[in-house]
Amino acid sequence: MHLLMIIAALGLAWLLRLAWQPSTGNWSQRWQRALFFFLLPPLLLLMTAVAVLYMGPTGNMMGLHNSWLSYSLVLTGVGISLGLCLKLALAGWQSLHQVRTYPRIELGNRQQAIGLDSFFSVVAGGKRPQLEDSSVTARLLENPTLFIAQIGFWQPELMVSQGLLQKLEPEHLEAVLAHEQAHYHYRDTFWFFWLGWIRCCSAWLPNTEALWQELLLLREIRADGWAAQRVDPLLLAESLLMVVSASVMASENFCAAFNCAVYRNRLHERIDALLGEVDDVTPSNIWTWSWVTLALLPMATVPFHG
């Protein structure tokens, strides 16, 4: 019987992913739709695995006997998933440890680090960016590439390349910093680490990569919208064009970079969103996530196990 449950869950997960199609609409509608099709199939499989493990390899359901075969399959799948999580977490920790070896600087107009004036006189022609009142701490990457990103998990580190400080005007740098502050506000590095784990575990399902790219794009549009309420949207759009025109450094699930997920054929979506009317990003309420209860359906079979 457990084997039938597993096959049914696999079939339903496959059909759900096949049903996804790229959609139009405002940010919130696209975000909820993408999350639904990205999360529900893996969650359905996860709860099926939990139900099978809870019921054990022996006994029967509705007159059908259970076996070690289905139980072993579930154990193997759960073991592989946990191994992928551990691998991603280790890679993230190593990257964060590497970032913390870079020198720390402060960007802003208060509480400046000693020697920052001389630093900007060298790398930015003496121009100091006039940012918000509070200073922004960052790690300096001595690289000519235009790169800025939050790297880490719940408390990420902001990394800024020397090339970005050299080539961006102070007002453009302020816009880029506002975008990265949005990633910190929404804890994107933390949540997308877990979404990236789900991506790895469900890579064999249809439309996984397309949904992942959709979520990345919507994440950047959300950060752009948050930043556009604090800086000039036109400056932010100009900064985006300048950074994307440069070479792009690779980013991982625990990295939220300004030029992340900006494929040239989708760049216009971020630009249009910036120059158009900015969507109000409202917090999700409990009813918005009510569809998650569908993933609990496999647990309803537990009372029938004997």
C-alpha cells in the first residue's frame, strides 16, 4: 500500500509541475503563483515520506500489506535530500568564512572607518558616496568586476568589489546599496537557501529551473521596488544597466547579488517594473498560504494503518 501512495504522490507532483505556465500580472500575483507550483509538489512528496516513515515497514492498510521495499525507497530519498542540504550548508558556510577574511569598510556619512577618506581618494577619485544617515558596513573585494551582494544566511555579509566603487558615481552607489539593503530586509539569503535546497531535491520534476528563475527575477523586482521608495528609480535603473553590462560573478543560493538573475532577455522586466508604477508589496496573511494544507493530505492515511 505504501508503494501505491508513493506512486500516487509522484504522479500528482509531476502533473502539478506540468500545469505551470509563465504568467503576467502584478508582483504579488506572480510571486504567489510561482511559490505554489514550486513548493507544493516537493512538500507533497515530503509529507508522503513522513507518513510512510511514521507508519513503518510492517502492518497493512485497507487489507493491503506493507513491505520493506517502499520503506527503503523513502529512507533513501530522505537520506539523499538531507545530504544535499548538508552539502549546500557547508558550501554556504565556507563562502561566508571566505568573505569574512576580506577587509571591512564602512560606507556612509557617519561613523566612517579610519582611512576611508584616503581609500576613496584612490579608488573613486576622491568622491565619497553620500548615503543614508546610518553607515553601511561592507567587505571589500579587490576585484575590478562590478559586483555587490549579500552573502550568508540570516545575518549575511555585504560584499562590494573595488571595481564597483571605482566606476559608479556616488548617487548610483547609493541606489545599489539601497537594493542590497532590501535583500537584507526581506532576509532573501536565508529563505532562498531553503528554496535552493528544494530546487536541488526536485530538479527531476518538470519546470523546476523555469520556476527557480521566475522566483529569482521576482525577488529582484521586489528588492528594486523597496529601493525605489528610498532612491530615484531612474538612478536604480541606470545602475542596473551599468552593472549588468559588466561581467557577472557567479552567485549561489545564499547570495543575493544586484545583477543576479538578470538574463539579458529578461532585463527589460526589471527596468519596466522600476520605471512603471511600483507595486505595493504587502505581507502574506494566513489565507494566502492556505494551499499548503494540501500537502498534508498524505497524513490523512495514517489512521488507516494497522
